[in-house]
Amino acid sequence: MAEVHVIGQIIGATGFSENSLFCKWGIHTGAAWKLLSGVREGQTQVDTPQIGDMAYWSHPIDLHFATKGLQGWPRLHLQVWSQDSFGRCQLAGYGFCHVPSSPGTHQLDCPTWRPLGSWREQLARAFVGGGPQLLHADTIYSGADRYRLHTAAGGTVHLGIGLLLRHFDRYGVEC
């Protein structure tokens, strides 16, 4: 079986109007993919930017997959949350990006968005907090359902990913 090693980090985020940000992340693959080592999901610590608007997380990602085919190539899904002074958390943005398919190091910038909801939900979000969230996480990367939503742009999550491919040449894939 061909193998893929994904090694890197979620560096941080910029462009969010909220402070005290943290990121929940996960990786989704197709049925032909098997996780050999590492964890499929995680969460960063909360960071409040002191200078500038960059929230630094430096959260490690270390995954090792085996696969029988290219279909269902791994993709990272991200949820950025903000925490207020009372410890309440509200969604700041959803995003996803495909893991690069070429070996080497890659710098990825993943734009995020959040659902707007009705004018009442927007008003409640401004004064009380909270706001609309997706019922199904796979809506983040399924185009048909996502394009029907009314959304607002969030910030950008920055990732540094290193990719190692092994035994792909045995299956006729040039790296």
C-alpha cells in the first residue's frame, strides 16, 4: 500500500475581528485510506494577540496514512472559535483545505467563513453572543449545500505542512 506522512503545524490565524481565538481541527479521508498513526482531530490552546492581529498556536500535526487509491485525498477541516472574558465560546469561522499532493514543504492559507443567519440571529450574536452553527460538519466542504448558505468572511488560518509520499511509484503514480 502507498503511504502518506503529513507532518506540520497550525501556525496561527489573522484577520479575525474577535480576540482569544482557538482552533478545532480534523482530517477527513475517503474509504480507501487508513490512519496508521496520529490523531484525526484536535484543538489548539486559546491565544489572545498582544501585538498585531496574529493569534499564534503552533499546534503540531503528525499523521501517517496508508491508501489503496487516490480517491478521497485527505483534507483538513478547521473551526475557529473565540472565547470571551466569561469563558463563553462562539464560532468565528469554518474552513477547509486539501492536503497538498506533492511531496515537500508547503505553506497553506485557509480562508474561513461563518453562517450569518437571520437578522434576529445577527442581532443576538452582537449583544448576547453565540450565533448560528452548522448542523453537519461535512457541509464545510460539500459544495452543493455550502453555496446555499448566507455567510460572512472570517479570517485566515495559516498552516505549515510537510508531506512525504512512499511507494506511490509501485502503483503508477509519479511523485
